[in-house]
Amino acid sequence: MYNNSERRKFDPAKFDSSKSVNSSEWPFRLNFYDKSPWYEVSLEDFERHALDRLRVLAEIESSFARNRSWEELKSVTTRQCKDHLPLNSSSASTVDTQTERRNDHLGHFVLRLAFCRSEDLRRRFVKAETALFRVRYESDDTKERELFLQSRDFKWTEVSSEEKLQYASELKGLGIQQPEEGIPTTDRLYKVLRNSSALFCEHLRRTLKMRLMSSTARSIMRMDGDTRLTEILNHMSRGFVAGVASEYSGPTTGDEIRADMVDDLAKRHFPLCMRNLHECLMRDRHLKHFGRLQYGLFLKVLGLSIDEAIAFWRKSFSNLTDDKFNKEYKYNIRHSFGLEGKRANYPAKSCQQILLTDKPGPSDCHGCPYRHFAPDNLQTSLLATYSSQGLTSTDLAEVMRTVKEGHYHVACTRVFEITHAAAGVKKGDGIGEGESVTHPNQYAAKSIEIEKAQQGDAMAVE
């Protein structure tokens, strides 16, 4: 991948899980990633395994922004890893651990390329990677972890019982809450407890920081001529802005939405970006092109059929004649459903796409209010939109803090939690199992799901 003169192809058939762990390419679940991948990979694998890892790292960064405790972060990260980045211990007999570790190894190095381009990206990447390592370290099989540490030549000495007492206060400081904070580097503290994750997290942090600024940066310079790779890497580097969303390509509610239902659904279930578009449409009886595109695809995926979509937009554009509507707007509605033009079934826009493409102008209604509204306008809009659902002025400080830090999807997630608190959603729950909002349809679908569950419970009680 990096060394053109020394490439070799990865052959999964050569790995035998029954062999001793020391005979395998990746003998341990833990990895300091100090050996670059020198095997050929397909472009699909290059992107897929990096995206899987990015989903986990983006949720870790969201956890930091949401001030989760270490145990909460650990729980959320473990669930994310299970879904997107499984990495089993060597004792697991029913899974191909070598393929899992190869994918983990490849994804890490692709993201190194994506995040080596600026100091801010390097800092955020190292912080998230160090947290991921700590989660894995603390959950690793004790025997396998010890074998991994023995395989490394750290040139460190374990502390004796006498030294534990002598340096009790310093060793207590190794129980750091944030892995990126670092630890003292005096020689006496390099005599460290073998089971402390802090020093090994610090080792990884420093190693990554150094290599991101040197060898990885040189590698990215050699790749700049390959537009296929640079396009993928540019997309990856934007993953921390709004997480990594799955594309929504079909109805998320399980029910077809009728045109006359949209107004009521908007008031109860839509995220702020779609609420803003809906209210602008109702007020002005018109939306500009990018506003229609963003809102139209959202409604399509929510469950609005082509016939209902045409009925909805015709009623909304009530100041137009039928002839003008049919000539200038009906074709584009059918096009978004894949019924005209190249007949592509377009997915709804994710938070990342809304944040980073088609920046709105002064008279536009599309975009992300958390990013594109002025702070005063955003606070006014939040209170006007969600005060009836439980949002109060005292909640704004926390929401605006995350906005100021650039964690726009975290702010949206917190608003979701507040406005659904009456249904039992607690701070930290996100849209389920701690997950952050990364797609407007994800927000709306979960809100509708919660309401249906409440209605079902009420019927059961009756």
C-alpha cells in the first residue's frame, strides 16, 4: 500500500486459526500499528474498512463532546465495535480473527492518510484512536494481553512492592480519565504497573502523533496524483464533522405518509433543519432549488409516495397555476423518485452532506441551522420550535456550547433527548443505545417509533 517495491497480496487461505498465535500475521487483538500494510487491496476494501472504523471513531468523538463518563464511552464504543469493527480474541474458534485484524489494520492506516493533513485533524484522530485502544485494552483477555505486552520491547521495568508504596501518589495519577492528557515522563514513572492502560495509551498517542507528521504525511504527498484515492480520503476527513451515516433508501416508518399528514408530522417529529424548511415553505409558498431537493428527498424516504409528493408540493405551491407547476416543478419531483432523466433513485441527504455541500445564501432555507444560523437566531428558533416539546431557555447553554465547538450533530442529538424526555429518553441515550444523530430521517424515524411505542403501551393499559 505504501511501499511499491515490497508489495504482497493478502491471501486469506494461508491463515489457519488452529495454529499458534505466534505463527499468524496478526497474533494479537491489540495493535500499536507500527507496521504499515504492504499488501494490495481493492478500492472497495480501502474505503469500506476505513468507513467502518470511522463510524466508531466519530462516535467516540461525539462521546467526548457530550461529556460522557469513561464507563459510558466504553459501553457505547463496545456496541459500535460489535456492529462495525468486530475484533475477537485469539481464543474465538468460530470467527476468522485474522481477517478481522487485517480489516482493523487496513482501516487504521487509511484513516491515518485521511487525518494527517492538518494539526486539528491529527489531534482529533489521535485522541479517538487512543480511546479506542484503551477500550480494547481494558476488555482484552488477560492472558492474551500479557502475551502482547511481552512481545514488545518497551525497555521498562515493572515496579516492585516497595516502589509501589514509594511512588503511590504518582502511580495513582496513572488512572487518568482522558487518555490524551498524557502522563509524566520521568524515568521513575517508566517503572510502571503492568496492568495500567495509561502508559500504553500514552505510548500509542505519542507514536501516532509522530508518524502522522512524518511518514504518513509523505505518503499522502505521493498519492495526490490519484484522484480516486484523494476523493475517498477527503470524504473520510469530513467524517468527524457529522459522524458517518448510512444511506436511507426506503421508508423508515413502515407506513406510507399522505400529503395531508406532513404538516402534523413536521411539528411533532422533524429535526430542526426540516422544520425550518417546512415552515419556510408554508410561509412563502415556495422553496428554492436546494431547499426543494433537501426537503423533497427527506419526505420521499420518510414514506411519501410519488403521487402524494406531487399532491403535497402542488398544495404547498398554491400561488402557482397548474400549468406553471406542471412545466417547472413536476418533472423535478418525478426525477427525484427515479422516474425521469437517468432514473436514479436518489437517497435523502445525510447530516454530513447537508453540512458540507450547497452552502445556503442569505435568502435560502436549506442547510443545517446549527451550523448556518447566527447564534442568536438559532436560540430563538430552537425555543420557538421546541418549547412545546419541553425545551427551555436553561437547556440552550449546553446546546450552544456544542455548536460553538463545531459538534453540530451532537447539538441536534441533545435536542432530540430533551424533546423526547417525556417518553423516557434520558441524557446520553441519543437516538438509541447512545448513538448520535447523523441523518435527518434517522431523527424523524426514531421520533415516530417512540410515539408509536407510547400509543401501543397506552392501548395495552386500556
